[in-house]
Amino acid sequence: MPRDEPVEAVDSGWQFLTKETVRPDELKIWQLSEVLEYEPSLSVFMNVPTGTRLWRESLYDTWMIKTPDSKDEWLDGSCWQP
């Protein structure tokens, strides 16, 4: 899931994606507070720099993080310090 440059003041820049194909009529816009209510483990990552990517294989796996400074290396997100 990437964090891009926000396009509006109320936009965080986050895009929450899935590996599965989604039809355009299935796309939703969520408030960040709604996403964090559903998945509180993301809260530590919300202020990372734009260009950061997060990934985990399943609900039970650790988040992996790739920041603009990590030189294309995925880092263990459980060690992330905001």
C-alpha cells in the first residue's frame, strides 16, 4: 500500500490496495480514521514520508516497510520508530 503526495488538504495520500482485481464500481473512499478503526496496527505508520510503501502477506504477518531512504530494501515494520 503506497503513500503518495496528497492531492487535497483532506487527503492523507494513502492508498489501501489488495492483490485481488477490483472493479471500478467496487472502489471506496474511506476516512483515515475508519481505516485505523478497522486496522489499528497501521497507526504507527500514518506519518511516514510520501513514497513509503507498506506490505504484509496476510492478516497475521508483520508489516514490511520500504521508505524512500531504504534503497528498495523492505524492512521489518515491527521495528519502525515514527
